[in-house]
Amino acid sequence: MKFHYRCSQCGAEYDITPDRMVCPACAEAQKPDEPLRGVLETVFEGTPGKDLLFDILPVEKEYFPPIPVGGTPLWQPARIRRSEGFPELYIKDDTANPTGSFKDRASYLVAAFARKHEIRDIIVASTGNAASSMAGVGAAAHLNVKIFIPKTAPRAKMVQALQYGAEVNLVDGTYDVAFDKSLEYSRASGGLSRNTAYNPLTIEGKKTAAIEIVLQLGSAPDAVFVPVGDGVILAGIYKGFRDLRRLGIIDKLPTVYAVQAEGSSAIARAFDKGDFGAPVPSSTMADSISVDVPRNGYYALRELKENG
Ligand SMILES: *Cc1c(COP(=O)(O)O)cnc(C)c1O
């Protein structure tokens, strides 16, 4: 199998190397307080073998750390099916991942990539779960993980990252400030950034959930409801289904519903209005999807518009 990056905006193609994050041409137009420009997607060529899930990931299986990420249960919740009137509702339970969230799928691929390229330092900004995740998966991969997290993030999540041995830097400001600070740091220090959407492998790693869903059901579901903060799970889910369609394993994409909290709804607003406009401070108890500037906003919005 061969892999390369393609810009989600201009279509320019790039080799997959540790210093390639966003498309440099499109990133020139980057303004502060708007989603990332020039987010890259991963493209494969070739025919996968029997190990479909790993064969269509851009890092060889031998580099993945020894920690059981993915393969999470697809529950058939009898009571919710009855009470909500959806007899064929399933729940893809990614809390069963080693650190308790979907983020492990992205951290797992980033950790494998770091090992392949003999990189020891990973830097990540987070509202909480990406930090815990990179800390845990990074520990399994024997990596040094440095975290930038708003000082208002839930204590439990900071504790989790500290337990795994990461270095935690509390940022006086929002997640958006932490994101920028961590980028500054990784550019200056030379470590590998695992910032969501900025590192294209975060999107690619998250596609494995879509592939598992199809393998578990034996076919594509009609619809998938995806919680959306930065819009990377959303893009990853679309990517997984698109890969399977390209391989002829499914014939059409499920309808994907992007779900946001009312108090943190930048992508929903942009979907209705057509553009992102000035950021609106987010406020929701759903802290993992509390995002003012959705980093993968442009790409997520394009997927939603193109696929209806
Ligand atoms: C990060 C996260 C999300 C949102 O994912 P994005 O890729 O930022 O859209 C949703 N739920 C949980 C539990 C998360 O940790």
C-alpha cells in the first residue's frame, strides 16, 4: 500500500513526513480566530490484504504500541430502543478504549507514526480527553508527552494525564489559547504536534470507528450521529466510510448527523449561515465538545454540505 496527503482545500499532494502538517500554500491565508486552512487528508493506493483495518492506515502495524485501542463494542441498548422508538439503534461505545474516549484512535496512529520516525516528544493541546489519551497511549509507546490544557479543564482529566506521566502545562485561557500556545511550542522545540486537525493523522486515526461499525454490522448503517467539537471525529467517520466505498465494500455513505451542544455550536451555525464569522464563546457542560473555533471547521462543513 502507498499513502500520501492531499489538501482538503486545493487538492495539492504531499509526502507523509513528520514536518508536514497543513498545506503550506493554503495556510498562508490563515487568519487568527478561524478554523484551520489547508487541513490535509490521507489517500491510499493499492489493494488491502486480509487485515483491512490496519492495511488502510498509513503506518505499518508493527509500529503501533501494545495497547488495545479500538475494537470497541457496538451495543444494542434494549431500553433506549424501546423508550425512544428506534428499534435498530446501536451505540458505538468508545468509552471502552484504554483511556476512556474516542481520542485514543487518533493518539494510537500518531504514536505509531512517532515510533516509526524515531520521534520521542509529542505535544498536544486539549480540552481534556486528547491530553489523557495521548498521555496514556504515549506511555504505552514510551514517548514523552507534553500537554497544554486550559486551567479550567476538569480536574479528573488532568489527573488522568498526570497519572500516565505526561507533563501538564496549565494555560490561562481557553482551549483555543492552549491550541495556539502548543503550536508555538512544537514549532520551536521540534517535537511532533498531535493537535487535532492540524496533525492530519488525527483525522485518519479516527476513521477506524466507521470501519469497525461496518465490520460489526456486516453492512453500512443508514445514519450515524456524531458528537462534534472541532469536527475531527466527523471528518474521520466520513473518511472511513469513503474509503470503504472506494474499495467497493459499501455502496453508499450513511447519512451523517453532526450533533453539537446549543452553547457550543460553531459548525451548526456555519452550516446555516454559510460562514464561520467571529467566534462565539462556548458554554456547555459537555466539556469535550466545548470549542469556540472548530479547528476542522472548513473541512467538516464541506463534508456536511457535499454529502447532505
Ligand atoms: C473530542 C471529543 C468529541 C468531539 O470530537 P471532535 O473531533 O473535536 O469533533 C466528542 N466527544 C468526546 C467525548 C470527545 O472527547
